[in-house]
Amino acid sequence: MEGPYVLAHYEGAAAGQLELQVKQVEGREVGYVSIMYLVPELRGQGISQQMWDYAESFFRRLGMAEYQLKVDVGNERAKRFYLKSGMEVLGEEPNSMGDPCYRLAKKLFY
């Protein structure tokens, strides 16, 4: 894992996907987690945390002061994971498809 597009593997098979980017949000550059997905049968085994640690390290290496993402309002499991990882809910807004989502953020440097 070294770049912004990561295909996670577990026991030789594709297990998840992570896509990271830098975006302009409210006039400033922030790290942005576009996609974080782990196949359902592997959730709860620590793989998500490894992917998350990679994402945070990636944004730190780029010098991002914070990173953000959106999570569907109905995805309580993911929201709990993100909050436990130190993110805060900034508000509710639609995603690119118009579905209601929460925008979350985590400060890396103050």
C-alpha cells in the first residue's frame, strides 16, 4: 500500500477498497476518503482499522490538516467506526446521488 488507490487483500483474495484524494472544501484543501469498503464477511476482524490507519498516515504524509468523508445516514455501523476513530459529525448533506449523508471530519494538525 503506497498510493491513493488501495485494494486490500485477505488470505490471497480481494477484501476491500480504499480511495483517497485531496479536495477543495469550503475554500481549503482537505484529505478526503472517497471510498472505504470491506466485504461484509470480513468486517469486525481488524482489517477496517488497518485500512483506516493507512488512510490517516497517507493524509499526514501529504501534510493535510484534516480529512473528511461522507457516510450514509443509515449506515450506523460505519458511523460508529468513524466516531470511534476520532471523527466528528459536521452536519448532514446529500451525497452525489442525492441520498442523505453525514459529513465527518478529523483534525490531524492544529
